[in-house]
Amino acid sequence: MIAETVCSAVSAAGLGIAAITAYRKRFLRATRIAAYSLVPLGLVMTGVVEWLADTAFSPVAWAGFGVLGAAWFLFMTTRAVERRRGIAGKERKAAGEASHAEAIAPAASAPSLGRTARPAARPAAAPRATDSGKSGADDFSDIEAILKKHGI
């Protein structure tokens, strides 16, 4: 009851300010103020204010918000752990497809040797030459020369 009265008063005050603004020949601003001031009145008329007031004082609603917060926290924690472990989206998708294929036809998959075999590490790549034919060390010497020139 009190929330509806406050919203109605705010709307009336806003419409008064809009009328004064229109009197000063600022019609665009007056229209915008009128639109904002009609929002609380519309919320009262649709029953949203009553619903919000009932929700604000309901312990069950607050418990529900707590459960939603806990679910969000768990979801974000699992995302952070996946990122930290380096499980990218493509790898997750490939792992999911592999487990799905194994669940459908376990006899068709390769026999298990106990532990899962990991692919061999990729050999270290040799340093590439740049377009000008310089190696990576020459590039740094150029940078050092520029820095010395500027006294850094």
C-alpha cells in the first residue's frame, strides 16, 4: 500500500517537472522526463510493485535467490577450473565425442592398456629466419641499438 503511494507521488512529481520543462520550450527533454515519470505508475498498475514488495519480505524468495547464487558460483568455479587445466572448447568437444563413441560401441574402440596413452611431445621448432634473413638474436640487437640511441 505504501509502495503504491510512493510510486504514484514520484510519477506526479515527474509529470510536474515535465510540465515545467515543456513550459521552458524544451519539448524533447520534457517528453523524456514524462516517459521516465510514467514508469513507476505503470509498475503499480501492472502489479509489479506489489509482487516486488511480497518478494522482498518473503524468506522463501530470499532462499531461492541464495540457491540461484550458489548454482551460479558452482558454474563459475567449474569454468575457472576448466580454464586453469587448459581444457579448451574444442578439446572438451572432442573428449565428449570420444566418450560418446566409446559408450555406443566399446568393442570398436582400441583396447585399454591400463593408463591412457598420451601423445608424444612435439619436437622443439627450430628458430625461423625473418623475411630479411636475420635470426631472432639480430632483431634484439636492433632493438638494443634503438634503446641505446634514445638513452634508455
